[in-house]
Amino acid sequence: MRTAVRILQRVLGAVPLLLALVIATFVFVRMIPGDPVDILLGQGGNVSAAEVAALRQSLGLDEPIQVQLARFLRGLLEGDLGHSFWQRQPVARLLVTTLPATVELALAALFFALAIGIPVGILSAVRPGSLLDRLAMATSFLGISMPAFWAGLMLMFLFAVKLRWLPSVGRLDPALDLRPVTGFLVLDSLLTGNWPALRSALSHLVLPGLTLGLELMAIVARVMRSSMLEALQQDYIRFARAKGVSGWSAVLRHALPNALVPTVTVVGLQMGVLLGGNMVVETVFAWPGLGRLVVGAIFARDYAVVQGAVLLYAATFVLANLLVDILYAYLNPKLSL
Amino acid sequence: MAARHVPVPEAPAPVLEVRNLTVHLRAARGVVRAVAGVSLRVAPGEVVGIIGESGCGKSTLLSAIMGLLPPGGRVAAGEVRLAGWDLLRLPERQLRSIRGREVAMIFQDPLTALNPFYPVGWQIEEAMRVHGLWPRRAERRRRVLELMAWVGIPDPARRYHAYPHELSGGMQQRVMIAAALANHPRVLLADEPTTALDATVQAQILDLLERINREQRTAIVLVSHDLRLAGQFCHRIAVMYAGQVVEEGPALQVIESPRHPYTQALLRSLPPLEGERRAALEPIPGSPPDLAAPPPGCPFHPRCPLATDLCRQAAPTLRWAGAVAGAGRTGHRAACHHLPDPAEEAIS
């Protein structure tokens, strides 16, 4: 019960932060050079000044910025994020249709990062200086320093073009028909029992998920290695061994939970990058997610979409951090929320 | 009547016997001979103290007995026998079934030795679970609570779920002792078990160890830097210096008539007891030798007031000392060139 109250406090405490962020975005996005009306009407030049003025007025862009902001904030209170004048749809609907794709991709990236990064970090720490350790650390250095667009193209070239093991772009084989339920294709295909779609959705997630997760994987492997090395030197490991606990059990049951704490911190900080830093990966893999939507919206000076997307990014970031803190309190009994 | 030729009655078979153990540790400055030819016999139910300054190899000796030397540590020579097992030649699997069951160990700082992630009851129960003597969970749980009560933890049912940081230092140490006793070990190795505790708690923990020895007949090897504490608590004492045993014997004899100049200096370096006629504590001049490059001859000669050319050249071996010459566990021995000839002493 107390925990629930604390969690609620944390969520409400994030509201002023989100508000400040929304206002800043609102102002800054209008400072980007380029007029949305010009972009909408095209550079043709055979448009009269009266038509330009009429469009500007219909979009509400002729009013002073504080009036526009007030209208936007009033809309927010009613749950209205505005209207995209580029896509001619409510912003909320655009976000709801693209967010699941982005979250699904981020979760796939997180899965690869943890499923590969953690075991590699553990094995490196158990045998420091071994061939495996040196190989892993050299590879992880590569993983951190390789730009995502290049890594993505290389993976695509190797596994999609040359070996033809995996699909290159999109979320699903276009020939397949999947009834949408949640927008998460893996979940939807499970819910509707559509096994070919599940197969296709999973295989489409591999390459972009790996690309997006590559950096985090490398970071996790390194952090895991160093915190594991430290945990393995603690007295509680010696005491566990003195009780008769086997070497691997000491590593996995005694050292691992303690070594996970720094890893959880790093992953929490990087969750924002996974969710919000995937414009490049979504563009390379033609992934119909939030990142690609935002890139398009920025080029179109579609203020409402950019504002809504930033708000959504920030809210997910706050939520991800809250999850990390809850996990933290579980891993470290000395802390409470 | 001189007693020097009287054969000492056959000592009982030792439960733990260390023979000529040498341990090398790899350090930044090269290979360090942390333990250099140490022999030790512990009879069933006996309490043996190992005394020395930090860095003299006493903790390394315990780790070697447990087969848990740190990375870079290696037994270069010698033998460790525990109730018939040749520990250094056992495969790891079998050694694991002995650790925590036949021989257990407790550490200096209970807070760092207990895992912060698990409740203390779980950590005691784990010692039972891994050895499988009580396969049923409910029975293990019951035994854990009994054991917690026996070592003096009030309200064990509630404390079972406490995390180490929620307990006081003394309670933490009791938890560690309970985990060590979980399988009724024959030998308990205690590495400075009271150093991290305040004085009143120290006395309580020593009382507990004494009760363990008395009621469970568990032999205890107590490693400490405190010669006086060991004198009160142990049946026998071995004084270590630079990886070697320089003096050993019945606790009272070692404390009251120390034979080795190092033991004598150690006693003088303690604050005087009430009524003792001595000005103040006298520190031992110099510092312990660098074990990566130990001095030739007697390791103590650079700090010894009695050192002669012989001490600088030849290393002394343990010889009988004291008025009653004997053998085995009743004997008092020291490794010094300047011991009075026991024959002469006995006659005079």
C-alpha cells in the first residue's frame, strides 16, 4: 500500500517536468527556420498571398504564440494533442498507431542487449584475461563505437541480401493478414493464434532489434563484467564457498544479484535512447514507428506532431525510470522507493 | 627428578593436521611465500589459537585449509588432513561436500561476509540445503530457527526474514556462526571473529564460541592478533611470524613464560594489565619483513634484540623449550637459536 502511494507520488511529481518540457518544445519547434505553410503549399510559386493568408489562418498560425500555446494547453487538458496539418489526422491517433511499433522494437533491442550482454559480461568476469574475455571486450568496444546506420546496413547486407535468412525491411510480410488488436504485432499474432504472422513478425524484429540493441549490449557486457569482478571479490562469496556452495552457484546466486544493480542503472538511462534514439534505425529498416513519424514531421514543420511525440517520449522515459527504481528497490534491500 | 625422558602419553588422533604447509601467493612484486612450512595439530574438541601481526600468513593458512585460496594462490608443498581426508588431493566436488559440513569458517566482518541480497535465515538455511542432510524444507526451516535461538538470536521467527543490514554487528556475527554450525562441523575456523565488534559484544561472541566448543565438542582454530585474548580462550597457541610458526605450546605456558623473543615483544607491546609492574606498552621496533624477499636466517633477526651472526645466517627450527620437555600436544616449542638448553634448565 505504501509502495503504491509512493509510486503515485512519483508519477504526479513528473507532471511539472512534463509541462515545462511541452512548453519548451512548443516554443523551440516554432524557432526552426522554415514556414509550414510554405512547405504545405509547395515551392511552385503560383500561389496568391491571399491563399497563403487563408491557410495560415485556418491552421491558427496567424495568432500570437502565447494564444497558440494557451489553446494547445487547453486541448491537452481535454486529452487533445492537436491536429497534424501534414498527415491531416489527429496527432493522438498518429501516435497511437506508431508507438506500438517503436516500443516493440525497443523491447526487442532490450532483449538482445540483456540476453547477450549479461552472459558475456558474467563469463568475462569469471575468467578475466581469458581468450573469451579479451575477445568479448574487443568486440564490445567495436559495438560501442560503430554507428547504428552502418551496423544496420551491414547486418542487412549480410543476413537479408547475401544469406537471405531474414527479411530486411518492414514489420510483417505484406502477404500476411493480421487482425490488429493492440498494435504490437507479436502480441496480436499470439492473441489471434496467427502462427505464420508470429513467425514473420519475430523474424522482422531480429535485424532492427540487433542494430538498435548493439550499443546497449556492449555497454551491458562491460558494466556487467566490472561489477561482477567486484562482486566476486567480496567476503560474502568466500563465506558462501566456505558453506559448501559450488563455484557457479556462488557466481549466479550470490554475485549476480548484487552485480545487477549497476547494470539496471545503466539500462534505465539507456531506455530513453532505445525509445527516442531510434530515428536512424527506423529509417534504415523502414520501420513504421514513432521515430520515422517524427523525422517526417520535423521536415514538414508539423508542429503538433513534434510536440505530441516529445511529450510521449518524455512520459515513457519517466515511466521507464520508475520501473528501474522499483527493480532497484527489489535488488537492493537497503533501499526503498 | 628430571622429566625430560618421560614419554608423553599418546596424544589423541588429531581431527585436523597441517603438515609442513607452504603457500605461494602471486603479488605485484612477485611470488610471496605467505605460509612457509607450517605444521599444526588440532585434537578433537581442542581450541587452538594462531597469533600474529597482520600479514603474517595466518588468514592465508585458513584459506589454504578450506581450499579457498584467492586467485594466484597455490599450495607449493605440504599436506592438510581432516579426519582422514587428504584435503589438498581431493577433487573439488568432494572438497565441496566437506566445506561447511566437516570444516566451517567464520570471518572477521560479518556485514561484508553476509550477502546483502538475501534474508539472514535464507543464508543459514543455504548451508544446510547444499549438503542435503535435511532434504525436507520444513525440517530445515525448523532447524534454522532452533539454531538461531541456540546462538542467542532473540525472536528467530521474525529475524529469519531480516536482511543483514537490519541487524546489529553482534547479531550479524551470530547469524554467521549459525550458518557455520548448520551441519555440526568437526572443526570451526574463526578468522578474527571479534575484531570488528565492540568490547561488550566481543565478550558475548567469545562466550558463544566457548559454548560451541564445550557443548558441541567442535574444535576451534581461532586466528587473532590479540595474544592475551587467545591466552584466555585457547588450550594451545601457535605464534606466527613471516609465514612461520615461531613458538607454540599450551596457552598458559606461552603467555606466562614466552620463549621466543617475538612472543616476548608481542606481550610487551600490549597495554599493561592492572597490577602489572611495567611502564607502558613498548612497540616492536621495525616492521614485519617483506615476504617477497624474506631476510636470510631467522626471519625475526632484523627486529630482535638478541640477534647474532648465527641468527643472520641460519634459520632456527622449532625446538623443545621450557622446563618440561615433551612431545606432541603437551610440548612447548620455539624456533630460536638462543633458547636455553632444556637439559641444563631442567637440572638447575
